[in-house]
Amino acid sequence: MDQALQTMIDNMPEKTGRKLTEWFEILKQENFVKHSEAVKFLKTEHGVTHGFANTIVTLSKDTVDSPDDLIANQYSGKASLKPIYDLLISTVQKLGDDIVITPKKTSVSIIRKNQFALIKPATKTRIDLGLKLKGVAVQGRLENSGAIWHNVYP
């Protein structure tokens, strides 16, 4: 498991008043369909900050697969891209201890208060790196992918 994510999980009881497994039980009782509904519920009904709420909901959906399993599944059949992913993660981790790396089924979210990057193995030969670059015009290797997201292509 990513060290920043593990630190967040370790700090969860102090910061939110409950352990991650306890949050899973609360969400299980509510049985939300949409991710955003569950996040909103944790924020409004339990006073959980957005970062913790998002992480709790994301991890509750991935309880079958560990973060390492999620990454392994993303790069299954795309082994040549895994070193690129590892380099991106290594670079992101140098940005500070407050960075949260959250693997999902098909991508990895990079969060500092808000999500600012997304890494996704798009094909067997290409990784998409989505960046939220508010106020930055599309140019060069940047392509617009909606709202303020930009994808960087080789």
C-alpha cells in the first residue's frame, strides 16, 4: 500500500473519530449507489473532510482488491507501461507528505486537498496523465479533455 494512503488510514480514527473498517460498516448500512452521494453523506452527516470522505468511499468499493491488486490489474497485459507509472508515482511522492495516491479500478487519482492528477493506462502502449491546470492554455503536448483537465501525450 502507498505510504501516504497508509498514513491517512492510520490517522483516520484521530481525524474522523472512527477506524476505516467502522466507516465501511456505516456505508454498507446506507448502501449508496453513487460515489458522490456517499461522499456527501460522510461530509454532511458525519463532518468528515472531503479528502477523508473520498478515500473512505473509494476504499469501501475496493475492499475486494487491495491497492496493489488494483495497480497490478491495471497493468496486466501492459507490463511495458508499469515502469512509466512507477516513475510518475515516484515523482508525485516528492511533492510532499500531504499527497494521497488512490488507486481505483481503471486509474489512480492523485490528491492534495482536491484531485489534481489522474494516471490511467489508456492502451497497451500509452498512459494518459490528466492534470487539472486552472488557467493554463492547451498547447504543445497538452490536449483538452474537458473542464480544466488536460492530458499530456508523448
